[in-house]
Amino acid sequence: MKREELIKKWLDHNLNTEELKAFKQLEDYNDLIKMDTALKSFKAPEFAIDTSYKTLKQHLKPKPTKTKQWLKPLLRIAAILAIGFSIYYYTSTLDTEVGTLIAQQSTIELPDNSIVDLNANSTITFNKSHWSNNREVKLQGEAFFKVAKGQKFDVITSEGVVSVLGTQFNVKQRKSYFEVTCYEGLVGVTHKDKTVKLKPGDTFQIIDGKLLTTERENTTQPQWLQGESSFNSIPLKHVIAEFENQYKQKIITENIDTSRLFTGSFTHNNLDLALKSVTIPLNLSYSKSEKSILLKRE
């Protein structure tokens, strides 16, 4: 039997006893075994395409003797395996990112059937491949979570980490604004190495670097899920920021103290009504242009 046929059958693990004896008699037998061992120990994450290509390119140069022709199919196989492992490694570690635009909301189902309602101008990131061992979501913005029971579930924000097992809670992380409200179960909030436990109705709130006390919530879910943003003694600048998340309008203030506290709400589906809901209680007036709204004192 020709050496090429012996090598092909060896690669397919299809040699009989007589053929195996003939294969071992090949003058390149030791080189073939070394090549096979090297391929088996190959690890995709350490594969460097540029370096390996230069090495392969040297071997691919025509040889004057026929005894080295077997290298070509083996090197092709090595290259295919390397690329395949690299693609698998890359795709299995890739995160999934879901985001919303201004005035947009979205509902996402996580791999364990947990549900995330994402508020306007918000983003969550998670890894599907590692989810069974690591239930972890990164959040920018605001989201309401209905977590399926199971191992620990973490929501990671720039201001702190929210940890639960199975519960319902809302997390809001905007510029200088961090708020967590528990609606069901027990929620742990870790902020600057300190952990607070929240029971249903409890809220953890830090605004402009200050930890605030809040009234207990009597509702079963946040108001924004019903198309309305509500506030209780919140500085006007944060109310304006949320207004801009819900409407495609830039708010400009003129001679207004934006640290004034506002208590009330505004709807997400009627611009003029929303503006009146904010300006009337504070004795402000407004005027609209095509892409901006001017707030000023009356």
C-alpha cells in the first residue's frame, strides 16, 4: 500500500493490524507521531494566527524530495483545527447586549426565564454561555427585574451591586443617581463595601452622593411600567434628566435653581401634559421649539 494511503487511513484511525505494521515501518513514522501529539495538545486561546502563519509558510515551501509531501495535508488540518477552536472560543465568551433608545422600552427574557423590563435610554449586558454558572447582568440606566428562583443573581452597576436569589425589584442608575426598590423577596445592595438588606417596600437611594431616607412603597411595580415617571422630593435636575429620557427634547433652564425638590409625576405619552405636571407645581413656565424646551420662572 502506498505511503499516502497509509497516512490517510492513520489519520482516520482506520488501520488494520497489517497496515499498522507497515505504517510503523515508514521512515517518517516518528515525525508523524510527534505531529499528532502536537495537534492533540493544541489550545485555541493561545493560538497566534500571524506567528503560526509564518511558521506554516516555511513548511509549505516546495521540497525537493517526495518524503515530505505528507506535511501538506497535516498542516492544512492543523490550520483548520486552529481556526475552528479560535472561532468557538470567541463566540462562547461573547456577551449579549440589549439597549433602548430615548422614549423606548423593551422586555428581555434571560436564559433562566427571568424577565427584565428595560426603561428608556438603558442597557443590559450578560453572557448566555456562562449563565448556568454565573447569573450576572450589567446595567446602565433603569430596569425592573423578575428573577426566577435559583442560585445568586447579581445586577452590577457603576454605583453598586444588587444581589438576590428570586424576587422582583427595580434598579435605577443614572448620573449621580442610584436607587434600588424591593417589591418582592429579599434584596441585598452593596455600595462602597457596605451591604444593606431590603424587604418588600424598602428603597435604597443615593442622590448626588447622599444616602436618603424614603417612604415605603405600597405598589407592586414601578410607575414607569405604567407609562409614568414619579418622584418624591427629588432635585429638579434629575427630574429634567428623566424627562429627556422619555421625550426626544432637550430641556434648557433659564435662571432656575435645579436643586429645588420636586414631588409629583409626568406621563410618557403627552408632552404638553407632562410639561405642565412639572412646571405648574414649581411656578415655572415653558416655551417649545423644534428640538428643545426652555424652562424659566414665571
